Amino acid sequence: MIDVFAGVLARGPVREAVGDRAWLQALLDVEAALARAQARVGLISAEEAEAIAAACDAAGYSAAEIGAAAAKGGNPAQPVVTALTARVEGPARGHVHRGATSQDVVDTAAMLVARRALDLLLADLAGAADAAAELARAHRDTPMAARTLLQQAVPTTFGLKAVGWMTALDAARARLATVRDERLAVQLGGAAGTLASLGADGLAVLRALAQELGLAEPVLPWHTDRTRVGELAGALGEACGAVAKAARDVTLLSQTEVGEVREAAGGGSSTMPHKRNPVASIAAVACARRAPGLVADVLAAMEHEHERAAGAWHAEWAPLNDLLVAAGSAAAWLRACLEGLEVDAERMRANLALTGGLLMAERVSTALGRTLGRGAAHEVVERAAAAAADGGRPFADVLRDDPEIRERVGAGEIDRLLDPAGYLGSAGALVDRALEAHRMLGLAP
């Protein structure tokens, strides 16, 4: 990430968790765990394993030097092994990287980096979902206009809109947690996935390595089976989609002409002193929009030849890392947005009245349909709505002036039918049900 854009596109803790130092430490953590796993199996002594592990501190290495040296062998594991071996003294030096191939180390390090980043990302997704839940509780019955195709449709509640954000975030978080807990696995297959250099101890070392790192133990080495990485990318993309939906709603509701919500810490303009831009939601959308292309890049790199890919594996590294940053940043921005979101219930009520009652046409049609029939009622009310809109008259007046409507519904009943607060259906019950599901997931504050 270019530093000049990092304040917007690399917000939150995930950026550092997938940075140069984090990757270097993860590569070294794999080498330390590999040595300890072999000691547990009895291939090397505990003292030799600890001598290797003692040299696996990223503070003693230069990520820039490792990166430059990676060009020679085509991956960063080789210069890490060279530098690590030079720092280990005595007999232990001969056991550095024993039984592994470069892809084993890089893939396992990628799983470690992803797991550490996901812990942070999941915390921000949970914070955003909790903030949405609090908004829903506070505005369970606050009426507002629902909008379909960007036009007012029928009444809804802000509570229902907020729990819609919440449930999507909860679903995305649940999927990411499943990927973290079940699909991030160690990689150990040796030169071509047979573990031949470890002899009869290969599977025992694999199991011990998984235990050392707290990662899943795969059935097979997955050098050219990239479904784990694809699932990770897909789950990150889903999370970005859930974030983008909520953030986009906030930007639309924040428009001057709408004015139903505003961010507590809006941003200014370089030329217009009056501006209070919804920076957090805008930035969340910007970060989330990077995800689809990055997901596509990761999925496009899944085609690996035979037992080791010639280029596709290498193509996977950067987009996967960038995707973690994008998702982490989007979640952090949305959390900041929702935790400080201010809701203007009065403006919502005023906007409900903008059309003079037209958004209650469905309710009038339903009432009229009891005696006139659904199709005929729809046509009658549609004509009345068009007359109100074209003539600039209140919908209520047009309805009262129509003898067919007045005869079947009654003039006094029209005011009741046009009250938005009386046409919220099961909105409140749906909010309650969603909040209970959120609580049962253990995501509530």
C-alpha cells in the first residue's frame, strides 16, 4: 500500500498484521515450529530444535534484504532459510528446514498471517454488527421510508434497516470464523508432496507441526489444491460486500436532500467550508470495492500444474495480502461509522410526508380490494396516485374526491390508511427476532 493513500485504504490493525515484519516473522515461526515438531517425533534433539527456534526472531533480519534476495530463487523462503542457517551454530545448523520445501514454508506462513489478520478483522466486524444492533434497539419502531430502485416504496423502520446490516455482518463473520478455524491448514509435503525425505516419520511430523502452530492438519499436502485459499478469498469478498451494503446505505441516507443520518465525525472539504462529508462510510465503500477484483485474481491463480505451479502460486501472494488489507480496512471504517452514527427521526418522519401520502397507496389498494377485488382496486388507486402526482394535490384529497373509493372505504378511514406508523407490518417482530439471533451467536455487547 502506498503510504500517501494508506490513511484511507489501510485503516485499522490488519495492515500491520500483514506487513513485511509480520510475514517475515510468520516464515520464521514456521521454521521454528518445524524444528520443534521434529524434536517431538525424535528426529532431532530438543536442544537442537530450541537452537533453531532461538534464531527465529524477525528483529534480527531485514525484510528488504530478504525480499531482494527472493528474486534469485523465486520465493522468500529460500533467503530466509539461508539467513536463518547462518545464525544457527553447532549441529542444529544441519537441521534447519529439514524435510520441507519452500512452498511448505510460504504456504504455512500465509495461513499464520491470515489467521492473525482474521482475528483482528473479525473483531471489527463484530464491533460494527454490535453497533448496528444498538441502533436497531434504539430505533426498533422509528418509521422511515423504505426505498426500492432509489424511490420511496412503503414505510419501514430504521430498526429493521439496521438489523439488516447486522445480520449480513454476522453471516460474513460466521463464515470467516469457519474458514479460520477449519480451513487454514499447515502445508508440509516436501519436494513433490510425498514427504519422502522424512521417511516413515512424515505424517507424524505433519501432525506435530499442525499442533505446534495451532493450524488444521490436512489430509494431503495441498501444494496445487488451492481451494483453501479460494475459500479464504471468497469469505473475505463476502465480508466486503456486507460492509459495502451498510456503508452505501449510510452515504445515501446522509445526502443533504435526505438527511436522515449523519456521521458523528464527518469530514470537511478543501474548498467548501460548509461540507460535512460521511468520510467513514465513503472510505468503507472504497476499501470494499477493491475486493471483487482481488478475489478474482486469487481464484484465477487456482490453476496449478501437476505437483508445483509455474507462476500461478506466485501470482496469488499479492492479491491475497491486499484482500486482507481491503477487508480489514473496510470493517474498521464501518465500525467507526456505525458506532458514531446519529439518527434524525424527525427528518425520517418529514420525508415520509414528502409524497403527500403516495407511499401508502398499497395499503389503500389492499383495503379497497376487500370489496372491489385486488386487480380492480389496484387500477383505481393507481389512477388516483397518478392524478395526485400529476396535479400536485395531496393524495388524501384525491382519494376523498373519488366517489368509488369514498363509497367503499369511507372518508374518515382514509386518514387512518395514510398513517405510515400504522403500516409497518412485522417490522418490530423481525427486529426482535434478528436481535435474538445476534445474541445467540454471542456477538452482542
